[in-house]
Amino acid sequence: MNEIALYPSSVHILPGGRASLTLIENRFMRMLKEALAQDPPFAVCMINESEVDNELKHIPAIATQCNIINFDQLESGLLSIVVEGTQKIRIHDIHLEHDGLMKGDCTRYPNWDSEPLRIKDNELVEKLKFFFHSMPEIAALYPSPHWDDISWVCQRWIEVLPLEVHYKQLLITQDNAKLTIRFLHKLFNSPEI
């Protein structure tokens, strides 16, 4: 088992995904300094937006190990980092350090394999392209999107859809993207959408 720093966030990230995070608290500044000196640096944990104040009780079992690909100091003096998800992990135990930084004992959890896009799944790609077009700040994080990989497409949908964390966890603990593909087709073909 390995120990890793945990960053709870309502911005969800999975392997192959990217996100911009603003570090506000001193504990996360320490996490960043340590992350630049060790491998793996840290993991982003999914939490619901409403659970931020109660984060320790709501950390789910599966998180995503991330690499820092860019950082920038904002005009406010805060630090913004861009991270890329690399590997799913299972968290077995969590403890708090003196400054409130969470660390967890973890093991690797299998990532989904890349899968070629099937013609019947083109709808999922076209809708994601439309979403990226409507959200240029997210699209800018992906200079080379993997539109031909249905696993990559499904993981981007899981990141951005407003689903409860336990539903997202159910999807990402599957062996592959099949359940997510079925879920997305059903969602997009629902009369309410």
C-alpha cells in the first residue's frame, strides 16, 4: 500500500481528464510543494458540492491520482494548477495531518482500457463536442481530444454530468465503459432531455 495526499473536490477528474484547481488553503499549498518532489504527487477525490464543509466523512473509495501539468499565480495571489488524471486508486484508510491535509493509504485500481468508437456511439461524441464548444474553458484543457476512444469519451461525460457521487462511483468501478455507454444513450434519448 502507498500513502498519498488527497484533494477533495467537487470538480471531478478521471484518468485522461484534466481540470483547473485553485489552491486556497495552506494545507493544499503544502500538498503542492510535496507533489512537485514526489511520485505519485496526489489524488483528487470526488465530493458533492454540498459536502465540502464535511469532506472527511464523504470521501469515496475510488479517487484519481493526478500529475500537475501547469500552474499559475492568479491576480488575487491564489495559485491555480492544471492537473491530469493518470490512475484510479482505491483508498483504504484516511488520516489527517497537523494542518488538516488528508492522506490516505491506497492501492491501484484498474483503469478502463481504450476502446474504439462504434458507429452507434457517435451520438455520445457529437454531444460531448457540442458541450466542449459551449464550455470553451473546458475545451481548452484538451488540445488533443481522443474522440475515437469511447472509454475516454465516457469518462469525460462522468466528470461533467451533475450526478451524485455514489452514481459516478458505481460507473467508474465497472471493468469497462459498457454500463456508462448504456446509461448515456438512455439519458440522451429520454423525452425529458
